[in-house]
Amino acid sequence: MEMIDAVGALSALAQETRLAIFRALVKAGPTGMAAGKIAQKLTLPAPTASFHLKELKGAGLVSSWREGRSLIYVADFAVMKGLIEFLTDDCCGGHPEICALPPSRDPARNDAETV
């Protein structure tokens, strides 16, 4: 993940409602959740939920598709994983076991750098 993408994702998540929506979508898993169900679950007015979902989508954290009359939203787990890897890259001076984190899987790095 590039710095600019990480900043965009973190900016989108740095708002209470968007963070709650994203966490609900992560919990929902790959089947996602309808926009109306998200609004209902978080007791949000539909326009408010829609606004925040648009922001999360713009940051690349969620995607959506139409199913009948509903828009189904799902967390982008690859982007979430990429953000976590970006944040923890070179954790503890290249010793991620100190923080109990898996080593970086950056293909540009060789094994000597990840030990």
C-alpha cells in the first residue's frame, strides 16, 4: 500500500460513524450487508449511512453491488490487510515476533530483511 492510500483509508476511518460502519461490515464478512440494514443496525438515518458509506467506498475500504432494490456493501478485506501490513511494516526494527505480528509479506523484500 502506498502512503497516499494509507492516509486516505485512515482519514476515512478517523470518524466515529464510519469506523462503526466499517467494523459492522468486517463482522458481516464477505456476504456484506444491505445499506438499509447497516442504517438500522447502527440507528442511523438512511441519508447519513449513505453519506458515510460513500466516503468509505471512496477510500477503497468497501465495495458494493446492487441486489434487487438494495445496495449491498462489503468490507474490502484485501485493502484492510494491506493497511495493517503498511502500519506494521518493519515493526520492532524488523522483529515482528516482539509484537506478535506476522512478518511482512512484501515481495520486494528478501528473507534476510524479514528476520
